Amino acid sequence: WTLRFGNEVRPETEYFKEIDKKADTKVVSAIEKVIKKQTKNWTPEMASDPVQESLLKLIAEKKDQLKPRKKGKKDKSVSAANDSNVIDIMDALRKSLEKDRQTRKAS
């Protein structure tokens, strides 16, 4: 949508100055009636922007995903271990050695 200032728009007489010479008056009056019948005052509902609507929908979905969710009742020791990003290095080393032993036995 482009809105222009009044000085940027040419007057309609420049566009339609040759119509009266070439057009049939009955046809012109019929077209004018149709145009008047179809003409409405502009409202914001007339202009929809599907791109903006899609973006607003995506933003709302992302906001919903970022909201913290309430957690259900769980064992506190399990949830405390899962919530933390601290890794027990001994457990990780044992798992690594176990995988290494399994690959050596398979070979």
C-alpha cells in the first residue's frame, strides 16, 4: 500500500480528459452509477496483510513456547538431578569405558 501526498498525485482531469470525446454518454453514465454503487468509505478491515498476520501468529506461538511450564509432582531428587546441567564425571567415565569394552568385544 502506497499513500501519497496531494502534490504527488496528478488531477483526475489529466487521466480522463479524452474520455468525453470518445465515449458514449449512456455508457459513461451507466459506469458512473456502478462506480457510485461499489464505492465505500475506507476502513482498516478492507486492507489485510497476510504476511503481517503470519508473522504475528509466529510471534505468538514463539511466546507460548518460551513461557515456563508448571511441573508436575516428581521425586525431588530425580528432578533436582535432571534440572541441573552438572554432569557426574565418574558416571560419564564409566559409561564411556563400558561402550569401549563393548566395541572391543564385538571386534
